[in-house]
Amino acid sequence: MNPAAQPRVAIIGGGPAGLMAAEAASMAGAQVDVYDAMGSVGRKFLLAGKGGLNLTHAEPFARFVERYGARQHEVSRWLQAFDATALRAWARDLGVETFVGSSGRVFPHDLKAAPLLRRWLHRLRAAGVRLHMHHRWLGWQAHGTLHFATPGGERAVPTDALVLALGGGSWPQLGSDGAWVAPLAQAGVDIAPLQPANCGFELAWSAHLRQRFAGAPLRPLVAQWVDRLGIAHRRQGECVLSEYGIEGSLIYAIGAELREQIAERGEALLRLDLAPGYALPALVERLAAPRGKHSLGDWLRRRAGLDAARCALVFELTDAATRADPHALAAHIKALPLRLRAPRPLAEAISTAGGVRLEALDDNLMLRARPGVFVAGEMLDWEAPTGGYLLTACLASGLLAGRGAADWLRAQQGRQDARETRD
Ligand SMILES: Cc1cc2nc3c(=O)[nH]c(=O)nc-3n(C[C@H](O)[C@H](O)[C@H](O)COP(=O)(O)OP(=O)(O)OC[C@H]3O[C@@H](n4cnc5c(N)ncnc54)[C@H](O)[C@@H]3O)c2cc1C
């Protein structure tokens, strides 16, 4: 295509969503410029690589989309354009083979993000995508011109269409700090408050528990809670005691419900079954047997299978009378109450809930309030647990937004050409 006739798409934000938008817009025939506040793109993606880079999940599509909770309907539409299978094919195309781990999570063979990102950037540059680093977007100036702060001073950049992929508000040191909320709100875009997702929760532990057991894993374990509709749930998994409270994949998976309960009631009640291998009557019977000279800690280890960390939790959260009664003690071990007071701050969270409300967008992720402006990735109002669901939805939404921006521009140009011919 003649470059002069090519539509120009600006992408702001060089995380996975923005880079995928760049690739999609470029493949749809647009000239693409990517702007990012930092000195290099994909910093959070590289950090995800430190944990093995869980790219996606191999479970069936119907189960996969349920992970997006209240937003599964909308996200499933994005995933129809780019699902886990498409993601693995895309990685293979970049020369990165993936494998399915025992839990169904999908990783690159080398468990690293850097080689994938390197190859991806090489392919984007070869396709003509231009990267502009140290460009912090501040908002719009008159006539929709983009306003950037750069080391050389402020810069105004005109654009035909725009994809915003500015990330959420967690780990601001990596570039996504949520500062985009102000200019978008000013432009009339409806934004749900940014909140921590996939984060730990705070509890007031004793100094003894903090000092001796922070970092200790709790497993096996079943969490039990009653949701805001009054429905009781049980879920097996793992979590970790931390200095401030509790964290880990099981907590992340139910974190949205816990966070909302705290917002509504000031606390969330989570019960832990520390001995899921024993039914309550069996555990009562085992604990009621004559203890002889054994200390209670030793007895809990032998008769209930509790390790030191789970024993310490029982001592922390029961009184002497409960510990002296095998029935009450067993009941507590099977449903130890934790009163969670607050989620950890957004800056520490793995991901962000809240963001641009999906109702503010059309089917191609274009802002209804600002035609020609598309939004993708974690800055949109959806959330999901860890397990590869975050990157998959970021990439899928990036693809839709990038393709949507190029198509929208082409349609605009078509309309203008038709007008000129008519006149
Ligand atoms: C420790 C950790 C581990 C993770 N591991 C996984 C994992 O294994 N699997 C998984 O699925 N997900 C994982 N995630 C989540 C995943 O990394 C994010 O969901 C994903 O990176 C979000 O992509 P994004 O493109 O929407 O935003 P980001 O990756 O945050 O990219 C946004 C970009 O926008 C730029 N930007 C922001 N504001 C401006 C501005 N005003 N002007 C210009 N540029 C701006 C930023 O510099 C950044 O480059 C992990 C996250 C963390 C923190």
C-alpha cells in the first residue's frame, strides 16, 4: 500500500495489550506508532516472566470464560477472536513453543518472557511499527492532538486513530500508574475506581506468628466462605502466611468476593479447613483419644496431620477453653475463622480491578464518547485470577482494538473519498 494513503494509528502503552494492538493494526494495513512513558516496553510482561510466564490456560473454553466472573459475557467475545489455542499458535509463530503444566497452566518451554518479547519486537519493527520511548501521555490538546511529556519537553502529536493500552495501577514503578484516569474522566469516559486484584489480605497477627511463620505455606487447605448472595462455597488450594496477613493463589482466586465484602461490611470472614483429609467426626475421635504426655502441638501433628504453621494458626486463633475440648478444637480446625480487614494496596497487587467500564465501549472496544479512540488491556473494567487469564484477555482485547482502529480509519477514509467524488 502507498504509505501516504495508509491510515495512521497511534498506540499508547507498550505492554502486551498495546503491542498486540500494534501488530493487529499493522497487519490490517495501518502505519503504527507506539508511545510509552518508560525507556523500554513490556516491563510488567518481563516481570511476569520471573514467575515462569503463565501465558494462558488449557481448560475448555466454557470453563475458561467463567474466570472473568461478572464480565465473562463481554470477555468471551474478545476470546472468540483470540483464545488460548490462538495464543499458543501465535507464540509458536514467534518461535516460542509452549507446554501445559500439571495444573493446566500454559508456559513457554524456557519459562521466560524476554526471548518472546525480543522476537515479538523484532517482528513488529520489521513490519514498520515505530516505537517512541519516554513519551508520557498527558491527555488531549485541541482537535484531539495527543499531548506528551518527553525528556526534550512537551510534544503535540496529531493522530488519525488511537488505541490506549495504559495498563492498570499496580506496580507503578513498571510504568502503569493509573494516571490516565484523570484525562479520560475529563473526556466524559465512565471509569470504575481502580482496585487491587490478585492481592493479599490483611489480618492482625501476633508478633510471634509474624516473626516465626511469615512466608510459611499452608497446604493442604480448603477455604470456605459465604458470598454476598448467601451461597456457601468451598475451594481447595494453597496460600501463604505473610507478615501482614495471608496471600497466595487460593486467596487471589476468591479475592474479588473478599474485597467486595470488606467494602460493604468492613471485614470478610474466611474459614480455613486445615485438615481436609479428615471428616469432622473422625477428627473429633482422633483428638479425643488419651493424649498421654504429648504436648498439644505434637498431638495436632500426629492426630490431625497439622504441620508447624497450621498448628501455630490454631494456637493463634483459638482460646484455651476451645483447645481443651476435642469437639470444639476439631470444629475450629475444620473451619478456622479468619477476619480479613483490608486488601493490600493497589501498588502491590498483581493486577487491577476497575477501569474503563465496558458499557463505555462499542463491540470493537471504541469509546462511544470519543470516536476513533479504542481501549485495551488491563485498563478496562474486568478482572480474573492468576492462571494465564490476565495475559490472554489483554492480548485478545489488544487484537480487537488494534484491528478495530485500522478498520475504523479505513471506513472514515472511504466515507471521505465518497464525499469528495460526489462533490
Ligand atoms: C508480578 C506479576 C506477575 C504477573 N504474572 C502474570 C502471569 O504469569 N500471567 C498472566 O496472565 N499475567 C501476569 N501478570 C499480569 C500481566 O502482566 C498484566 O495483566 C499485563 O501486563 C497487562 O498488560 P497491559 O498491556 O494491559 O498493561 P501493562 O503491561 O501494564 O502495560 C502498560 C504500558 O503502558 C505504559 N503507560 C502507562 N501509562 C502511560 C502514560 N501515561 N503514557 C505513556 N505510557 C504509559 C506503561 O509504561 C506500560 O508499558 C503479572 C503481573 C505482575 C505484577
